Amino acid sequence: AQSVTQLDSQVPVFEEAPVELRCNYSSSVSVYLFWYVQYPNQGLQLLLKYLSGSTLVKGINGFEAEFNKSQTSFHLRKPSVHISDTAEYFCAVSDALGGTSYGKLTFGQGTILTVHP
Amino acid sequence: DAGVIQSPRHEVTEMGQEVTLRCKPISGHNSLFWYRQTMMRGLELLIYFNNNVPIDDSGMPEDRFSAKMPNASFSTLKIQPSEPRDSAVYFCASSFRGSVTEAFFGQGTRLTVV
């Protein structure tokens, strides 16, 4: 079984400032890691994912995340945020066992990012 | 592709009524997932299908909930009888096991049981 903890429920930030949304996970097996974004009254959209290889992954809209196996973390970062980044962000994991499905996800509780002008 | 299509987008029903939520996955995908989002419990997996067969339904909360996938292009999630605590946003997602390394989500159905 896996669990995901997003350390901040809300993160307010000013436009053009950098932001980091923190995510830690717990799992007895290897995992794949994902960040999804949810805009109001919308479904979830994938920002980025870590499956293997380089621990620094880049996603859409200028976001990036770094996988740290020793700290079991997958923090999301953006060097300069825009008003349009205001949304809720979810960290998620799936197990990396052979034959697994990448859609069988365990989600964190979400972080609401609010970008102020 | 139009993406994952869910209907209806909004549903308001009275306690005790039967509710059916519908999902059309992305064409060619062979895995389908039903998730529920609430303020208290966040996003939780209810059930998932692979090649139209239910693989894991351990997240289905009670016998009042049932899900079917009669063919590769259609799935339903039924609640009978509905209760106010079933009020939530229900998401359907699809993927292709083995080669599609992410899940694609629909817009969700917001269910309100009064």
C-alpha cells in the first residue's frame, strides 16, 4: 500500500515569485510519481511524471519536479508563477510492479495554489 | 480525440433514488477507473477495469455502489439507493495498460443528493 502526504494545504504567493509545493510518499515497493493540476470545475490534467531515469523532470507550463528516493519526496517547483497558475495541485503515486496500470493512483490531499497580483 | 466523456456533468437527486453515472473512455484505451472526490476524503479510487473486467473494486464503499463495463467504450457507476453522504464529484479516467504512462481524466460528474 502507498500513501502520499502533501505538506501544505494552501500556498499563497505573489505573481512572478517562485513556488514549491511539497510532496512526500510512503511505499513498500517502487513507485511512479505524478503531479496533476485541477482548475475550478475541471477534471485533472497531468503536469509531469517520473517513471525512471533522470530525477529532475520537466512538465507543462514551466513546472518541474525532482524525485528524491532517499527522502521519498517529489516536490513541484516553478521559478516564476502567473495568475493563471491558481489551481489545486495533486501529487499521486502508482506502484511500479510489472503489469501495473498507471491509472491506479493514490493521491495526496491536494495543495491550493493562489497567485496574487 | 474528444478525451474521456462523462455524463451528466451535474446531477441532483433525492435521497433513496437510483443514480447512474456514465463514462466513455478514450478510444483504444483498455483500462478504466472510477474515482470519487470529496472534501473529507480527497480523491479515492473506487474501482478499475482492465479489458472490461473489474480488477480491483476494494474502494467501492458499500453494496449500494455498483459499476459495469459492458464494452470497451462505455462504463456506468450506479448508486442505489442514494444517500446525502454520496454527494461528491465522480471522475472517470482511462489509460492503456503497459504503454500509456498516465491516466486521462474526464470533467467529472458533480452529484448532489438531497
